[in-house]
Amino acid sequence: MPTGIDEMAAPFTLQRRQWLAFAASLAAPLATSAMAAARAPQLVTAWEGRDGYQVGVLAQQGAALTASAALDVPTRAHGMWAEAGGTLLAVARRPGDWLLRWKPDGAGGGKAIAWGWIEPDRAFNGHVVASPDGKLLYTTETNLETGQGLIGLRDAATLEKTGEWPTHGMDPHELLLDADGSLMVANGGIPALPETGRLKIHMDRMDASLVRLDTRTGALIGQWRLADRRLSLRHIAWGEPVAGGAPGRRLLGIALQAEHGDAAAKAVAPVLAVFDGQRLQTHAAGAGQLLAGYGGDIAHTAGGFAVSCPRANGVALWRADGSWTGFLPLQEACALAAAPAPGGEPSLWAAGRLAALTQDSWGATRASPLTDLRLDNHWAPLG
């Protein structure tokens, strides 16, 4: 069964005060069913259930989150993307060979609309985004013969590949469009055996970076690296506009995964970096808070960033300026999403092994059990 992270999580250990806080959130009185339904978004995600690997939609049913639509897939899925018009995209976990467009139906199931299969000498790296006009898809990929990272260009209607651009690094993972139309890509930088795409080799050659690509030509506009070359850049999320910056320029939060050979260095490694358009800078956790050097997912919160830490069993929180704000205990926390509440204020949704945790902009938390599902790494709100 998947753990919701790329590798097996550490045993579930929480300090007593963290456990009490988590237990209190589970025991807190829930809103009425109508209020809960109004507050809770539908979330598209992937999981392994009793019937194998699936992608689907979760919705609030009483106290729990349950599947309102589901579709079987051949292997574990990873990244999700909600398209205009109600269709959804899912990409296989790296090294993946499939891309899927599907749509939930009114009967509680799902319908596959199109499958895209990658070339034998390429592999999907788990993430996809659509161009602003919805006519083109961008996917992170790896050339299995050389190990070099690529952006695949695909016709959105057919999912057929029409071209590719280099990412100027290895192991590209998540990608997002900026307001100016350029493409931001996180190169994880980890060399791996082509046969598995996951077995790490030659770590002395690790070279993680953040790149900006011109979506008109694929040309490299900029590339940034952290001073600590053993920090892998994995997942990214847009945050607040940069104070005093150019119009439309936003902060970009980046979840990090430490690859140090020394266990002590890995345990205290940062899991958050923020890019302000010119500089890439890491931010530390609060005093005494160990995050095990592993950021699973990242989301923008009201005025800051949240990074899930499955090996530390919780969600770490920072303000946009990088100052520490706290830690939400949640067993094997991984998938994160920022979704609007009825009043328009964003709420943070975090998925763990047994429950989903919601925190609104006022800091109030509410827990929802997950039944018969073992969620994978990501989810995204619909609508």
C-alpha cells in the first residue's frame, strides 16, 4: 500500500503535546452536514484502495471524506490538474508511461476520455500543466538514455506529443506558469538508474536548480541554485506578490528534500525555499522543530506557505517573509491544497494516512477521517 510519500515514512511518533493537539482536533465538534458540505471543496486525487490504483474525486460525506467518483489506472498516479470545463488530468508516478484525461460522471463514477502513452526512451516525471488558452500541455519528462530533463509539449485535444525542450538539468519535477507566460520548472537534480528512475546513483553529481523557460521558444531565461547542493527542489506553489516588485511578480515557494549522506545533516535540513524573482533562499523551522529534511508537498496559505512533512508527521507553516508560524500534527501528512471557504477566505487542506485536516484563515482546524483509502502525494480542488 502506498504511504502517500515517495518512500516509506518513518514510524508515527509525535511528542505528547502534538498528539494531544491532534486528538483534540479529531474530537472537536463538527459543523452540521449542510455547513460542512458548504465549506468543503471537492478534491481530485489518487489513491490505492481495495480494488487497486485509482484516481478520483473526494467529497465530504458527514464527518468523513469519501470517493464520489473513481477510475482505475494501471499504476500509481502522482500529479493532478483540473481543466476548464470539468475534465481532469492525471500523470503516472515517475518513471511513468501514461497521461490520462478523464471526467467524473453524475452516477458517482468516472469516464476516461483520452490516454497518452510516452515514447519508449522517455518517462513522465509526474506533473502536467496546461497553457493559458488550454490548447497545449506541458509535462516534465526524462530522457532515459541520457538522464537529461525535458519539457514535453503536447496537443491538449489529443495528448499527442508535438515537441520537447531541455530543462537544463536532471530530474525535473513540478512546473508552473508565471503571470508573464514563462514556465518555472524545479529540477530535482538527482541522478538515477534509467531502469527504475528512482534508484539514486552518483550523488556527487547532484545538481538541483530552478529554471525559467520562454514558452514561445523554450529558451532558458534564468537558472538559480541553492548553496547547499544536497537539497533537491521538488514541488512548487505560487504565493503572494513580491513587495515592491514588478507588476504580476509573485513569490514562489519550493518544497525541498534533503539528500545528505550524513543523517544528522539531513534531519536538520530546511524543507522550504522561496524565490522572489531574483534570489532563491531557504527558510528554517522554529527552534527545536525537526522536519526530517523531507518536504512532501507545498501550498500557499493566507500570507505564507505550508509544507507537508510526512517523515515528521505534520505540516510546517511559514509567513511569506520566511518567519516560522507553527506545526500542525498529522500522521504521514503529504497532499496539500488551498481551497476557498464560503466567505472567500482560503482554507488549507492536508491529507494524512488516516485523516484530512483543514485549517481556515483564522487558524481554526477541523479533521475528517479518510475511509478505505490510502492517498498518494497530491490533491487539487475542483471548481
